[in-house]
Amino acid sequence: MVKRTGPQNYQMQILLNNIEVKARESRLWKRVAEDIAKPTRQRREVNIYKINAVAREGETILVPGKVLSLGELSKKVDVAAMNFSSEARRKILEAKGKALTIAELLQQNPEGKNVRIMG
């Protein structure tokens, strides 16, 4: 059996270490750490239309993967993800929302309150 080594990207390793400190206190960050530690091919990809269908106005959505641009966003939603396509980032900003990295969300909301994981 092959031993999983986790992300090889240095920034991802730092992010995972920071999240694991918070994971001891919060189930949200524990779940995010588990998802980030997965191989790249198993990470989530979420389109804008799914975010629009599930999210409420003013809510924060966390995608432990990549946000893609298919669909339209009609709500003001803050979205935190590992990666954004350039078109997805533009659509989020046009809807008056914020496109954050997971590290920025961790700094702004270390308790993980009012955050919904998607994917």
C-alpha cells in the first residue's frame, strides 16, 4: 500500500499546518484540512451556478478546491477557495461579493462561524 504524503506544494503545506492548528477546536477546519490533504485529482470543482443555487444572500461559501465560471451569480456571496478561474473571480466581484483564499478566510474567521462548505 502506498503511503500518502500530502501536498507537495510549499504554500499548501503551510496552509495545511495553519488549518490543522484550528482543526483541534473546530469541526469545520478539521473537514477542510482533510479535503485539502487529498490528491489534486480528488479535489472539488464547483461552478458558479451551484453556488448561486445553494447560498443565501451575504453568506460565506468555502470550496476546498477550484471555483469554475459556468453559470451566473445573482447574490452577494463571499467565496473562499484554493483556486478561482479568472472568469469566476470576475463574476463573484460583479455580484458585489468577495473572492478570498482559504488562508484569508482563516485569518478573518478563525472560528469558522457562518461558513458553508460546498462541493
